[in-house]
Amino acid sequence: MNEQETHTGLGNQTPSPCGRLDENIALVTTTYFGPIQWYQKLNRYKTCYIERYDNFVKQTYRNRCVIATANGKQKLTIPVEGTDEKGGKILDRDIRISDHGNWRHLHWNALSSAYGESPFFEFYADDLRPFFERRWTYLYDFNWEITLKICELLDIQPDIHPTNNYLPEEKSDESGNLSFLRSDGTADFRSAIRPKRPLPDPSFEPQPYYQVFRQKKEQAFLPNLSILDLLFNEGNEAVLYL
């Protein structure tokens, strides 16, 4: 049994969204310090299910976050094990974290360099540093614990649960376009929130906020970065942007 089998989320376990007509349910993928858009869903929907039975997809927020640096955006990617180079499919819940490349040290140094002079980096550093010191076996478990900690720091109390089964994505029309609103009323953001070719999301409009490099070097505002960017720059007011 994987570690995530013991997780029940915040609040009591509720039924799978299958067959429920409820516009207050959202379905999202697991994320590594996910983007602001992802945490907006946790904050605005009554219940959120975090997918664990989808097939792992590379170059997504599952094992990647995007931060702001003096030179613009930087991607921080967790190396993983369990992906099949021959094309086999591996479930999100079964993906293991690799220790390759000393990535924990590199990621923390990147965050320290990028946000060391931001208003709230030192305030949150002690809460976040353990994620770059302790070792987790499974990516899903690691991301779950990150999510709980970030929600605590944002002072939000979402009702979140791991999925109990896989729900295939639905098409919106004969052209084959995916729809984020399922026939059962669930809002499916699994393909809407991704680094490459995201689906349109009319419920999310990035709101500009203070960014340390933007102010120093007169850079353009960088929208929808990792939640860490918002947290380090806005502190306890970060929730106002969700």
C-alpha cells in the first residue's frame, strides 16, 4: 500500500464525484508548489478532488513549478522514477521521487536566490525548508503535504480529497475539444491548468501584485507563477488574490 492510501484530506471523506450534479466540485491534478490558478480552485470550490489515477504526464505541474528570477521565469523540476521509456503508462500515485542531481539543494538555493530579498521569504522559510530536507518516496504524497502546508500558510481551509477512480475527460463538441465543465456538473481543470497549451479558464484572471524583480528592474508582471511567488511577495494578503 502506498503512503497516500492513508490520506483523507481536510475534513471528512466524501463520495467520489461520479454521478453527482454539483457545481461546487472541482477536479485538479496534483502539483508541486502549484500555480496561483490551481490554489484559486482550492479556495473557491466547496470540494476539490486531486487526481491520483490519471497517467503521469511529463512537463506538467505535477513535478514542476515556475518562479520569477532576475532573468525572468525559471522552471524547477523534480526528477522522478517509474516512468516507462517504452511508452508504458504509470499512474500519478505510483510515481517515485528520484534523488538524482541533488535537486532538493538546487531548488532551495534557487528559491533563496530568487526571493531572499522579497518581503516575506524569511517569514515562511522555516515552514518550507523541511520539504527540501526530508525525503518522500512518492511524488503524490510529497505534493499532498506541500498542499496542506501552503493552505495553512494562506489561511484557507479547503475540503480536498484524493480521487478514488479515474474519470475520463469529456469532449465539449463534435470537434473533439475538451470541456472543463463535465456533464455531472464537476469542473474539470486537469487539462486547463498546465504549463503548455492550457484550456481557456474564464473563471481565472491573474491580478497583478508586487513582485520583487519587477519593481527593481522594471520588468513586466509575470502572471500565474508558483504560489510561492505570491506568498513570498504578499504574505498574509496573498489570499486576496485567489
